[in-house]
Amino acid sequence: MTSPPAPPTPDRGAWVVIPLYNEASVIGSVIASLTPFFGRIVCVDDGSSDGSAEIAEQAGAFVVRHPINLGQGAALQTGFDFVLAHPGAEFIVTFDADGQHRVTDAVAMVRRAREEDLAVVFGSRFLDDRTRPGALKKLVLKTAVWVTNMTTGTRLTDAHNGLRVIRRDAAQQVHLVQDRMAHATEIVLQLGRTGLPWAEQPVELLYTDYSKSKGQSLLNSVNILVDLVVR
């Protein structure tokens, strides 16, 4: 009789940082999907009004709270500061709260960072054909990538993907001041200036009925362009 496969051992050196704002209906399942693989999950509750923070705590995450909504960039920086205060943290995985990222992609990115001695691994939905964002969204995102590459000097295919793996020495050099969507360009610029080795990894984004019902699919992409223009 074949024994069932052993459960995965959570990676204690890779900490997951999740910016969290009004995702009460999904954050519990997102954390549950991560906990078998990652030993430390940090949710930065950015002024939620729907009980997201309490649900995240009940699911087993560390929760750091902003008393008011400060924006995703500010939430990420708070998460970085929290993780870097713990000497055992080797990598930070940035992960969205809405269920669009795949845990298997995050695990593969951390493994690659270790095996290839990479300081940063950026997730890209455009390196394979698994993700189908739609023609208009793809156009907006590709325009944002072009603007980011022109302003940062870094050549990425998907500069505004929230799934990233950042090694400790690289994260220590990130100091985000752009609190809204333009933080995604700012973090690329700052990580590029470190001179540390990086790579892109093919990932799949899951455009769920939930995210579409919130209008996130296209609206977030448009917000990226607006913030890039006005910052």
C-alpha cells in the first residue's frame, strides 16, 4: 500500500507580505493556501473597514495595522520594515490579497532565487500564454511596462506584477515613498539601482469572478498609468 505524500515543510526563511484592504471574503483562503509552504505570513491591514484584519489573524497571519488607508506602496513598506526587523528572514515574497496569485508560482520563485543566487525574482504574466488579461487590459499594462522601462532603465516584460521575491540585502535598500500604484515603478527603480542579480519568472494571474466583480482587472491597470503620469 502506497503511503500518502508527506506534507510540505513550510519555508521559515521566506516571509510573505500581503497588503490588505477590504478583502474579508477571500483573505482567509489566501492565507490558508500559503501556510503549508511559508512559515511566516504578514498582512498589512491598510485601514480596512470589513474585518479583514481579524480574519487574517484568525487564519494565522501576523497583522500590522494602518489606522487609515495609506495606499499599497505604504503597506508594502510597512511590511518590509516588519520583516527586516526579524534576523531570520532571508526573502520577502510580495503577494496580493485578492486570490489572483498562485502559491506554486511563489514557491518556484523562491526556489529559483536560492538555486541561482538571485536577489530579486519578478513575476511576469507575459512570459507564457497562461494568463489572458484581455486586449484592452494588456494594452494598458504593456504601456505601463514601456513607461517603467524608460524611466528606470530596467528591461522587464511585466513591471506591475505584485508577485515578487526579494532577498534581504535587496529589501534593505527599498524605501518606498509612492503610496499608490506608482510604487510598482518605484520599487523596480530602487531594486535595479542595487546592482544585485535579478530575473523574471513566468507566472499565471487568475482573473477570478471576485476580482472582476470589484472592477480590479482593468481599473488597477488604468490607475497604474494615471499614477505614472501624475507622480
